[in-house]
Amino acid sequence: MRMPKYISLFAAVSLASMPVAVRAQDADRKVEIERIEVRGTRLLKDIGIQRTRLDTVALHDNIALSMGDVLLQNTNTFIKSYGRGTMATVSVRGTAPSHTQVTWNGLTINSPMLGTVDFSLVPSYFIDDASLYTGASAVGIASGGLGGAITLDNRPTGERGFGLRYIQGVGSFMTFDEYLRFTYGGERWSVSTRLLYSSSRNDFKYTNYAKLPELSFDDSGNIVGRKYPTDRNRNGDYGDFHLLQEAYYNSRKGDRFGATVWYMFSDRGVPKLSTDYRDDSTTRASQRESTLRAVLSWDRILRSVRLGAKAGYTYTDLLYRYLFDITGTGAEMIEGIRSQSYVHSAFGRFEAEYSLRDKLMVSANIAANQHFVSSSDESVYNNTGDEAIVGYRQARFELAAAASVRYRPVERLGLAVSARWDLYGTRSTPVVPAAFVDYLVSRKGNVVLKASVTRNYRYPTLNDLYFQPGGNPDLKPEHGFTYDGGASFDVKCAGGKVRISGEVSAFDSYIDDWILWRPTFKGFWTPLNIRRVHSYGFEAKASLTADLGGGWSMSANGLFSMTRSLNRADPVSENDLSRGRQLPYIPVYTSSATGRVSWRGWSLAYKWRYYSERYTVSSGDMTVTGVVAPYFMNDVSLEKRFEWRWGELSVRADVNNLFGEEYETVLSHPMPGRNFGIFIGISPDFGAKSRGNRN
């Protein structure tokens, strides 16, 4: 018996001849059924795709986690974090953070000014479905994903009736996290409201190896010891508020409508460097951001045709301030820098998809973005004592069209081709082609071989083109080729109680006209197309889930990657030593592992991760200031869930950085040592008939 293609992915389930209990009208009886083999076909839309999907357990593990934390532990990416409660950007396969495109419910959320996303401002508890696409797989998501693309999505609640969940967290450094979710699910309507507020003094202590140590001497004047000073993380306090409102309507005639609105307000101090000797009262830097994102959606599903449309809007108000005291006593703080940016973006997308059984799928979409940016740097005083305002105001229209054909001539073989074209302002990119193939080597173990190739383009950001001073309107798009291939398997054993899956892939990528900001003799920086980058390596991942019986269960997953990202451009001067060197802040080796054991409401989880050394300069200088040391990280948590007739109560304790590792991810930005958190969650039962998770 063949199942429809949309039922399962690489599914192969066998029901051996076994007794099955069937409830009769007035008595129990056992019926012997014959062996039935159910075999599902692989999804056409996944032909050759390299995708890492984050499950709900990882996304909703802790209200204190951001998407940066989740990606750090569950994907082969490098998260460049400037410290706890500060900016976190993602690097995929040795590329820059701006080479990773990010969508939320179909809306691209990369800043049109910077081209990046700050994942520390994306709460993982606000995301229901997340996936990382790498290589050619990113072409089908958004334009410019030279490294990859990340999709973040929300979905309707799986519960009927009313639902409520509240979680309170208290942690080290006067950290408080509060989360509230209210849901309602009916026959046609589904509504959800989520609120999250996080705040912290974030004033952890650390040993400051960047400052001169205090030396001790013996009677002969010989140095017998040294002690580095202990400092606090200064000016690192933060407060973040998030509100997510969702509403969905199902007409039950093939139409589904959705509305999602996300408002965020963040007020954060910018932590001082470990090399900063100034008194806390003489300077203060802070960043305040208000962002509103909204998406309206419509989907219509017919027998073999799916139509969809989305419209969205983004507004961002970003303010950076730097205050200093001209008296040196802290009595009179004046505003030395006031950098203010406003961004308005409108978005529209239409897509259509046609499927012919499990043989052929044709899809196409067209998307448009209109950006309006106003950015200014206002200094109270310049060298002449006059007021000076530096900035730009620009608008840019972007249009993207994409189409793909996926074909399965025989059950084991899948073929796909796609093409994308982009218009930005008055310029356009050539057509971007991509080709995919996969082949089912063995049904036993679902062993599949995959390969893909693509050409890709990424056009400059508005800051690259127009920032004053330094913008370069003559910049060309970054472009390159990416090749990747790999194999995956997914096997069940022990009567279906144990599942083991894994994947290994290799990639080879060439990027030309890489945009790099460099200093000029005029005293400011400007972007240039000067770098050619060759990035190659391999990635591996594996997971295990097991039902051990007696209420016991366990799961484990592991990741490992090796990435060489080398500058192949000719030296720009005789002092340029960057050719053939690893790019700054790209570790060669990354690895992580997670294990979880559960028993009757108890759950014990352990997380481990590793980053090799990262260079801070393009010349690969191995001096103290030229390299960031490798580090290992260990976290552990213990949770207990209590279920009563009135609802559910959960108590959780976390220990982060279990062994007190002293480490940095960015030079001169220290990270906290061992720290703790306690979380209590309450979910009253209003008689709702749950069909999903409570998160």
C-alpha cells in the first residue's frame, strides 16, 4: 500500500504478525492481523536539499534562550557574540554574517542597512518551526544567501479551548525572565498571545588577563608570582520586552488566513572592553531599539495546486548613544555620539505550486520589497564647536522572481532545477541557476545520496553604498559558485523503539568581489570589492532516540564541522599578509553534543560544545591580540514536571558553564563564568483538548 507523498519522509514501517487489542461492543477480544508493509515516498520539495531542522524541544528548551543560543548548540554554525545580552550574529560555512539570509513567516528580517540579523533579539520561545538551509538549498529561500538561509515560522496552536502558560525565571547577576502565553483554539479560529520580558544587571565578575598583573617578589627581588585583577562586566545591563500576537482562520473550504504581529523593545548598555581603564562614571554607551514586524498571509490548497500570498511591514527605530563627562568627575555627562536610524520596509509575495502525484512538482514565486532608510550621526560638538549631522536618506525597491521544477522519474531518483533573478534599485543580477539530485541507495536504513550546485549573488547593503562618510556607490555584487554533496540515513530498530539518523556532507565554495571595509588615508573606512574567498570543508551530524521502557527514554545528538575559509585575493600592499590565511572569527573546528534522559516527569539534560581558535586579524597573527583561544563549554539542567487535575507545574534548575571556563568569543569581550538559573512554570487546565505542545 503506497501512502501519499505528503504523509512521511523516508518512512518505512512494518507491522509484524502480532496480537492487536480491539474493543468490541461489550468485551475485549484479540485479532491476529497479517503483516502489512507501509512505504512512503520522499517529498519532492526536499530533493537534494541540505537542511537542519530544529525540533520543538530545542526551540522551547528555556525561556532565557535566544535563537543565537539555540543555533549555537544545534547547528554547525559559528555564533559571534559580543557578550551576554549583546549582539549575536551567525556565520555559516565560513561566510560573513551578512551572507546568511533570515526570514520570519516569509518576511526577510535582515537589516537593509547592515545586511545582518541580531539573533540575541530573537527569543526562541517565540518560534515554532526553524530550519537552516546551506549551500544551494538557500537559493529557494531568499536572495543573497551565499552561506545559507534560516527560516523562522509560527504556526497555529494545537489545542482546543483556552490555554494559559506562565514561566518565571530567576538567575545569577540579578537576571529575571518572565513568559506568558494565552491561547484559544476553536473549529475555525486559533489565537495566541505571547509576552516575554528579560532584564539583568549582567555585572558578572571575571579575571582580566588584558590588564597588567600585580607582581609579587621574594627578598632578592625575583618575581615569584603574578595576580591578574578581577573586574566586573561594566555597563552590560539590559532589558528586553517582546509581544507576539497571532490569529489564524480556516474556512474549511481550502482557504486559510493568518495575521502575525511581533513588537520588540530593547534597552541595552554596551559593555566596556576588558582593556578599558576608564572609570565607570565618566562614560556610558547604550543602544535602544524598537521594532515592529507584521505579516498577513493567505493560503489556498486544492487537489494538486497550492496558492499563497503574503504582505508584511517592518519598522525599526534604532538609537545608539555615547555619553562622556568632560569634567572627569561624572557630574556633567554630555552626548558625544547620537546615532539615530529609522527603517520602514514593505513586503509582498505571491507563490503557486503544482504537483502531479509523486512524480512532478512545479513552483514559482515573485516577491517585492520597498525600503526607506534614514540614518544620521549627530555630534553635539565637532572640532569647531558647531553642530554637525552626518548621515543619509535612501529608498530602494527590490524585486525577486524564482521558479523550480522537481521531477522523480523513478522511485529512487530525484532531480530538480531552479532559477532566481533579482532587481535592486536600477540594477539587476544575472539569473541564478541551481541543480539538485538525490538517489535512494538502500531502503533498509533509508540511505540517500545528495548533491547540488549553484551560482549565487548578494548585492550591497544600503550602508555599503551610501553610508557617510565612506559609502561606495560603485560596489559590485558579491558572487560565486557553491558545490556540495553528502549522504544521510535514518533507521529504526528494536521494534521501533530506537531510532538512529545521521548525515555527512562536504562543500566547496568560491566567492569573488567579497565586500570588505578598509581604512582610508582620510581617516574613515570605506567598503571595496577586494577579496576572493575559497571556503571548503565537511559537516557531520547524528541523533539517537530510544524508548527504554519502564517510563525511561533518552535522546542524544552530535555535530562536527571542519571549515577552511581562506583569502585568495592578491595583496593590496606589501604589508598585506592576509593571502592564504583563515578569515577572522571563523573557527576551523566546531563541535557540539546534547544528551537528555527522562523518567516519569524528570528530565536531565547535558550540553557540550567546542570552538577552535579564531584569528582576530586577516594576517593570521598568533600574538595575544591576534587570536582568541579555543574553549569548551558545559551546561546541565534538571527539570521535574508535576501533573494534577487542575493543570501542570514544572520546576527547572540550570547550571551554565558548569566548570567555570574562562573564555571569549570576541577579543576583549569576556563571558560569564559558572552561573545559575531557576524556572517555575504553571499551565492551568481549562478543559482544553490538547493536540500539541503547551509551549
